[in-house]
Amino acid sequence: MPNRLKVSTVSVIGLGYIGLPTAAMFASRKVKVIGVDINQHAVDTINQGQIHIVEPELDVIVHAAVTEGFLRASTKPEPAEAFLIAVPTPFKGDHVPDLSYVRAAAESIAPVLKKGDMVILESTSPVGTTEQMLQWLVAARPDLRFPEEGALASDIDINVAYCPERVLPGQVIRELVQNDRIIGGLSPACSKRAADIYRVFVEGELLFTNARTAEMAKLTENAFRDVNIAFANELSLISDNLDINVWELIKLANHHPRVNILQPGCGVGGHCIAVDPWFIVDKTPEQARLIRTAREVNDYKPQWVLEKVRAAVDALVATGRDEASITVALLGLSFKPNIDDLRESPALQIAKLFAAETRTSLLLVEPNIDTLPTAMASQTLVSVEDAISQADVIGLLVNHREFSGIKAKLKQHTRVIDAVGIDNA
Ligand code: SAJ
């Protein structure tokens, strides 16, 4: 080993929002990293020292790592001491988890595994996935000894663990280093080896447990947030019915020393919080009643906001205005404030549904993008100032910091559907 690091070659399978920053962190600590992805464009981009995703600071780190020869990308797995799998775990129809990417990743690395290697699953996964992955590896490499009940650590050829990522998009680099990390080995020896590997760049605490608990811990964190947002969203529906300002209500309740309610919004988006709780519901449908209901409450919220926009337009039509003469502005399209990520965005969902049904002139505002996605290309993207000066009806869908300057104007406007609480901007 050329340095004091306890691993010299790492392979990261899946070079997306988690895999690429993780690969870059190892490479920045002078570990040789082979990044593997089936996307040829991603591989080519990285090998040119550039990145194909948006994440602050990542471009500089990847550029340095590639230039100095510590990071290289490939479409085919190559031998390494440790393999970290960070591939998507979406769900199929009816919220059933789709483990096909994990299976494909495990089976693709199996031929290059050798005695002494480690395989770590990082993808957010239903409980039992690491054990399932082990079975796929065992089937592909019957010549190697994998962790099993009662086996001596010295008899095991390949260590296996589950170590979830917990980073917040937009702060990935800092959180990868500073967050505490859960290490769920299939045996204590597996956990110890995984810890040696993460210590290369993790400064947070390493927390040891078994693989099943580690899998459930990741799901629990996101389900906790989903349930708490659902509570806030439900309060917004109740308050609307009772003619109470929900933002004032939450602010007051949060003065209690043991109450900390989150903020209602136009729905819960992104690739994690709206997905992961279903992995719990799928495994334990009888028990996970609150978690399922929270998902349903949050999934209903965009529909509710859309109905409010429709009702405001209908109220104007009832005064004799032709629908085609009415202008509606929707402010914010990304899945949460101050980012440019439109994927799985409830605000974008509202805009799409409204655009498909309305005869009004629709103005869309999203300060973090220059052009609308292809599916919305026929719609009009304008500045927030233009939107406010022209709109008869305004839907405030995302609390971007750019909107704080128009608070006063919004408050004067008579037809505003405020899904996020303008005073929070
Ligand atoms: N939201 C609300 N009200 C709130 C907070 C959030 O409506 O009070 C909405 C947001 O607008 C957004 C959605 O919830 O649509 C999710 O946003 P988020 O900021 O809560 O979370 P993500 O999806 O960006 O990242 C989460 C984080 N998990 C937790 O905070 C428990 C992150 O640490 C995880 O690593 C990430 O999921 C992941 O990859 O699993």
C-alpha cells in the first residue's frame, strides 16, 4: 500500500448524484477510483474531467481527480479492492420496489471479484436487499466464500455491507465528509472492513449495526420527514376549511418548547422522500398505516393546489370574464426551493396539468432555469416581475429566495394561491 490508507483501489458502480461525488471524494484522497456506468455519455464526460450532473463544487473535484489520474470512468467493471454500488432503486407500478439495477450491478462485478474484496451497497433499498444481493453474488461466483451464519471471518473471501448515503442535494460534498455514516455489515468483520474504507474521507461518526437495520434506518429517516411534512400539509387543508392562516398557526405552535412542525408546500417531490416510504409499506402493509397515509396526504397536495387555481379562475369567469382573456402565473417549478432540479417536482406536475386543461394565458416563472423542459416547451417562461404585473391569478408554488422581493406586491394582489407561505421566502 503506497500510503496509510487501508484501500488503494475503489470501484463505484453508478455515477449519478451519489456515485460520482463518492467516487470523487475517494479520488481526492489519492485512492485510485474506477467509476462504472452504463451511460456512455456520462463515462465520456467524466473522462474529459467534466460532470454530467449539477452539484456545487463537484466539477472542480472531478476535474482535479481525472487530471491527476486518480479517477477514470468505464462502462465495464474492472478489478478493485472495494466495489460501492450506487445505482437507482425506483419502484415499478403500484409502488413495488424495482431491484433490477442492483441485480445488474451485482452480476456485472461478480466476474472480477477476487479473494479479499469488499462489496458495499449504498442505494436506498428495501429491508433484505443486501441479503438478496448476496444470493445473486453467491450464484454468480460459487468458487468464492461469502459471509454466512456461523462462518469464521478468516474463512470469508468477500466482505459485504450496506452503508446508506444521507446527503442533501446541493450540499453533497460537505455532507459526504461531515455526516455520520451507518455501517451495516453482514458480519462484524464486514463492518470493520467497510469502516476502514469510509474512513478515507468520512470525518463524521461511523455507526455500526447489521445490514437490515442499516437498510431500515435510511428508510426511516426519509419516512420520518415525509410523515412530518404530511402533518403540515394536512394542517394546511384543515386550516383552509376553518379560515385560519396555517403559517401563523404553525409559527405559534412552534413556540412550544417541544413542538417543531415542518412547512406545508405544494406536495413532496424529489427522488427520495416521495419514494422511500413505499419500500416500508411494500414490506409491511399491515403495520405501516401511518406511513402509507402520509404518502397519500402528500401525493394529494398538488391536486388540492390545482383545484384552488381552477377555483380562482372560475370565480373570475363567474364575473363575466372570458376564460381566454384571463392570465394565470405559476411561480416556481423545481421540486424544492433554490435548486434547478425539476425531476419529480409537484410544482411542475401542477403546471403540466393546468397547462393541459386551461384556456387562460399561462405564464411560468422559474428563476433557476433558462429554458423549459421539452414537455413544456410550448409554454411561456417569464421573469417574476413580468408575471406579477400581468397576472389575474397567481399560484405561488415554490419558495425561491428570488421571490422574497415581491412579498409586498403578492400581498396586495387579490387572487393569490399561496401554497408555501410567502412570509417564509
Ligand atoms: N418539503 C416540504 N416541507 C418541508 C420540507 C420539505 O414540503 O418543511 C418538501 C420539499 O419542497 C421537497 C420535498 O419535501 O419537495 C423533499 O425535500 P427535502 O429537502 O426534505 O429532502 P431531499 O429529498 O432533498 O433529501 C432527503 C434528505 N433526507 C432527510 O432530510 C431525512 C437527505 O438527507 C437524504 O439524503 C435524501 O433525501 C436522500 O437521498 O434520501
